[in-house]
Amino acid sequence: MPADPHAGHAMPADPHAGHAMPADPHAGHAMPADPHAGHAMPASGAGSALAAPRTPVPVPTAADLAAAFPPVQHHAMEHAPTINRYLLVDQFEGWNNAHGSGQAWAVKGWWGSDTHRLWLRAEGQRENSRSEGSIDLLYGQATGPWWEAVAGIRHEHGPQPRSRAAFGLQGLSPYRLETRLNALVGGTPRLALEAEVEYSLLLSNRLILQPSLHATALLRDDTVHGQGRGLASVEGGLRLRYEISRRFAPYLGVVHERQFGRSADLARDAGQAPQHTRWVAGLRFWF
């Protein structure tokens, strides 16, 4: 037998002999508990059982629908118009100055519904034993929520009485201006125009300032009544009233009247001043 070539050779030592193995880095760490540990899985169909109502809602029947929505009878909704009435003594005043004493009045009222009304208007004055004025009887029909068309007749009483046809519009203009526009047809002159504007300024719950403006224009001269063609006259007033109640209020005010153009010439020819101012005191009431 051949001799072992490695006989007498010492085996090399283990290079890791005597080296300690490193410790496990997670040694001694407790593993976290399962968050779902101990939770029971829901049984199949449990969610649908919770969503369903305990008592099912019955399906509406034809009888239920008929009771909830009865057929509408249009003729049953039509009501007869409400008839109302209103009478306002807007001005009942007097004055006493260097030119003499006098009284003036302005009354208006209506009877009817919101869309159809019968109007009565009376205005005039008495000064130095001379009285003159007018009475209007008009039919009015609403043309919108704020305006009304009127037509009728005016009778003027005084030294030279006459009657004329009257047409116009009246209502509430922007900025709450009470406006009245009239056209008078017939007699001499053939055509006369009137415009009147009033405004109520609330100073307090009971104190009210009311400015007003009234203008008259003619198509041609009316020498019998002392008026000339064109802009004949303008009257401006400013009245302060105290409402003791909504239906009754005393007031104080000032009124200025002025004639223009041909009308002023006719006034001078008659020995009268074409303009004058007066302080007034009066009452305003309605019912």
C-alpha cells in the first residue's frame, strides 16, 4: 500500500474556532398582537338585514293619490271682487293775511274694487266773498299695479260755470310720487292740461311733511276765466301735519301761487297780483 501523502500533516485549525455567534437582534422582543384577534367574521346576509326597514312602506294606491291630489276646479277659485270705499278730506284749510281771509278744500274718494272704481273729486276755494271750484266724476280702470286710467266729466262752478270732458292717468311714480295727469276737452279753450305731484316725507311716526306741485297749461287764451295760452299757472305747497291718529291730522303750511305769460298779463289788467303767498292752517282726515 502506498503511504498516505498527507500522513504526518496536521489538520489546520478552524478559523472561526473560539468566535461567539452574534446574538439575534430581535431576541427578547414581543411580537405585536393581531388587531383582528378575537373578532368574529360577520355571517353572510347580516348587512342586508340591517338596511331593510322592520315595517315595509306600503305602495300608494290610486285611492291614496286621488285623496292627496284632488282635481282642481278653476271656477271654484274665482271670487267676486271685493267692493270697498274710501273718502279723504286732504285739505280743509283757512288763512287770514293782508290780502284778506279765505278757505280752501280738496276732497277725493272712490267706490269699487282694486281694478274698477268710481271716483269723486272736489276742489275749490273761497276768498273775499268769491267762491270757485270744480267737481270731477270719473270712472277708473287699473292699467297695472301702480297706475289707473280715468275718464269722466268735470263741472266747474263760479262766476262762469262750465262742464268739460276729463281724461287722464293717476298713480304712483318712481320715488313714491303721487302723480295725476289730466286733459280737459271742450268749451273754451278746447284743450287744457293739468299735472299734479305730491310726496309724503315721514319725519317720525306721526310727523309728516308733504310738498306738492300743481301746474296748468292751455292751448289757447281763456279770457273769461283769466287764463292765457301756454303755461298758465303753478301752485306749490308745503304742509307739515301731525297725525293724532292715522285718520285725523291737523297741519300748518305755506302755499305760493304764480301766473305766467299771458295769464300774468290778464291778472295785471284786472288789477290783481300775478303771484302771492299765504300761510295756512287746516285739518286732514279720512274715513
